[in-house]
Amino acid sequence: KVREMIDWEHKYPARDLGNGKVRAVGMGMAMQGSGISGMDVGSATLKLNDDGFYSLIIGAADMGTGCDTTLAQIAAEVLDCPLDNIAVFGADTDTSPYDSGSYASSTTYVTGKATEKCAMKLREQICKLGAELLECPADAVEFDGKVVFESADPTRQKTLSEIAYASQFGHMVPLEATETHTSPLSPPPYMVGAAEIELDKETGEVKVVDYAACVDCGTPINPNLTRVQAEGGILQGIGMALTENITYDAKGWPMENSFMQYKIPARVDIGHIRVEFESSYEPNGPFGAKSIGEVVINTPLPAIADAIYNAIGTRFYELPITPEQVAMAVEENR
């Protein structure tokens, strides 16, 4: 798919544009992991409020990844309710259940699975109390997200508000659940990325004019959040490959002490970033999901280095690949 997206057959390995400029393509493949197996711990607490809404309390911190939305979607899917019915309370160590942290590409895979298990447990409790109020066995009722009703006679039903009220007065069935999850497996997401660069042989400047990527992160829970995570990680990888560097003076002070010296790629520095997903199903993840957070930063580095090799014939093994290094390599090759 990536070969088609970048038009690899017509652009590989390089094309001379004249005036010292070359267009070239390169490709990189990578895998990562989904949390640290047997070590990362995720937890979630869900409770039904008396107005029929739910509170989701998590120990994972949303660092801009949108995990509050993703975890709420997982709970809403299990509980058959709109996303707006889930009120999320983010990481607060005074009240949140234990979570080892939003790191190692673990939040959706590990904490998401804890949320799924927690929502399933709460759903069972809702059905149990609903059956008690309807005076029938727990396996004789169904829950459609709004009411618990008797399977044989759907007209006999209890609303969520009635069930929540009953749990507070006279019925000892708690409508609150906490679940913890850790996985013995760390299923890897996979990714292929292809970069098209324009290289100026006189100045050594390298500009990424197109970047195409295809990611297998299992089944994306929220495709929009997954896509922007991928695009952001790719942009970070491009910066790591070409511009972001730290050097020190004789006294050990960093020379790049502001964003005037430490160059982060901006929108004007990049042509196009295009991301597609090749969905699979991971049975150990929530609704088939694997991780996405880190794998996306891995392919720009080898893809850009490969494209530079195809352009000038020199393979670089250290980052960043600066214009000075490229210009010197072109001169040596001459």
C-alpha cells in the first residue's frame, strides 16, 4: 500500500531536477510494542450515578493523546450508552485507582482493557439488581443501555435511574466496580513509511516533500485520534532525522538553549504527511486494539536516511543528518 501511496515504481531511486537538486525516495519498516508485558498495570473505576450517568475514574494521564476520550468510548461501547453519558475524571493520585503510567505505548492497550473489564463487571451488577427489582433470575433479563427488561416480557422493565436509586436505598448491590489489568503479552504494532525528499547538492539542504505511512495498530478505537497521533509522531521523527540536535560548549552548557537554535520542524518545512491504516484484530486488546503512541516515530529516520542514500550515494548512521554533513558527503563523492 505504501508503494502505491508514494508512487514508488516511478520515483525510485532518484530523479535529477537540474540546478543541483535531486528528488529521491526511501523506505523504512518498524515495530514497537504494546506496554511492557507482565509489568505495566492499568486500572479503572466506574460507578453509576443516581441520574443514570456514569463516572469513569482512571489513573492514566492524558498527555494530549486523547486517552480520556478513547477510554470513555470503550466504556460507552460496553454499557450501550452515548459517549456524553460517561464523565471522565483523569489522574488524581488521591482518588484514582493505581496505574503505572501513560508510557511504553500502554494506555489504550492496558488501561483500555482494564476499562473494558470494569464496564463488563458494572454491566453485570446493573443486570443483577435490575433482575432483583423485577423479581426474576439474573439470566432472565437483558440490558439495552437505558433499561433492564425481562427477556420473556420486555414490558416489565426498570430504568437506570430506578436501579441507581434502589442501590442507595434498601438493596445491597453496589453499582460501582474497579478493575486492574496487566498483560503477559506485548503485541507489536507494525508500520511502513516512505519519504520523498528534495536534496540540494550545493547547500546540503534536505526537505521532505511527501511522507506516506501505513500502520497496523490493531483495530483503531478512535480513527481520528489515532491518525493525529501518527501524524504528530512522524513529524517528530522527521525533526529527529534532520534538524533536532544538542551540542555542548567547552564548559558543558548546551549550545541549543532556545527554539531559535533547536529547530523543530514547522508546517512550512514539511510537504504532505499521509497516513493509512491496515486494521487487524488483537484479541488481547480492548475491542482488538494495539498501541500507536511510539511506533509512528520510528520509520521517518531510516526512510529519510535511505532517501538521502539514493540521492547522493552516502549512507548516514548518526542523527541528525545536517546540511553540512550532506554537502561534505557530496563533495567527497565528487
